[in-house]
Amino acid sequence: MITADQPVYANIRHRSNVQGASLTAKGRAALGTRFRAGVMRDVKTNSGRRALFISVMAVEDDTEVTFDEIKPGVVFEGTPTRGMPVTTAPINVTLRAHESYTIGIHAQSYSGTAPFNDVNGTLITSTKPIALNSGTWTGGPFGGAQDIGIDQLTPEPTAGTQYVLVKGGAPPAALSSPR
């Protein structure tokens, strides 16, 4: 948690010989009570490095957070499941101020039947404002290609109004979600 009397810029960077990542904090503009998860397109491989996550942090005590509308076949690591295909059941947690909670998938131990990309769109709601980060660790659209993609998301009501989503120059085949 960063506090200041004047505007500040906060950026978290990861760098290694072959990978890099940058997450820029969006400040109070990114606090909200309704989010849709978004992660970089990925395919499951047996790589011990591939993973993805959704992480929330409460800014007030007694914040109830729900992860819901999880697509069929998506199973987050260590979570209760239900139904056929087996799917992570809705998750409800209560957090104190500055406490965080993270759910994720690790490629080597993934037990779900849905592609990783089906994590996109998972609904995260809360009773009080939260910050949400999500991303992919060494993921990519092909078995050999990989990169790190992480970001602090803005609340669903601001996507498309105060913030825009822009499609990059990747060819359509690289963006499809093979089953």
C-alpha cells in the first residue's frame, strides 16, 4: 500500500535474462466493487513455469469478496469444486484492510478440462472497494512462446468509458481459444 500527500507513480517490474513484466498501479481509479478477470491468452503446456492468477486486496475491514461465474471446467488450485465438468465453486472470503487473497492455476498441476483462457470473464464482486491484479506467468498462445502479462484492472463500470480495451496486431489464429 502506497500513500502520499502528492501524486505519485508506482510501477512494479520483474526482469530476468529472458522475461520481463511491468505492472503500473492505477491508484484510487482502480478501486471498485465489480470486476471481470482478464489474463493473457495462454495454452496449457507441461512447463513448470506457466501459471495465471487473480488477486484482490481489501482497503477496508470486513470486506466480503466473491469469485463467481467461473466457466465450466475451470479449476483453480486448491479450491472446492462442483458439477460436471468439475468446476471451481464460487469462492467467498472476508478480508481485513490491506489483506489480500489470490486464486490461480499452475500448468503442471492443472486438473480442469477448460482451456486457461476460460479464466477470462470470471466475476469478482465485493461489499467494499478492492484492488484487483491479474495475470499470466510465462504464458503464451503457442507451446514454445511465452511471456509475462500482468496488470491492475479497473472496475467493470469504467472499462469502455474511462478506460478502453484495444486489440493488438496479432493475427486472428493467435487469438482464438482452441479447445
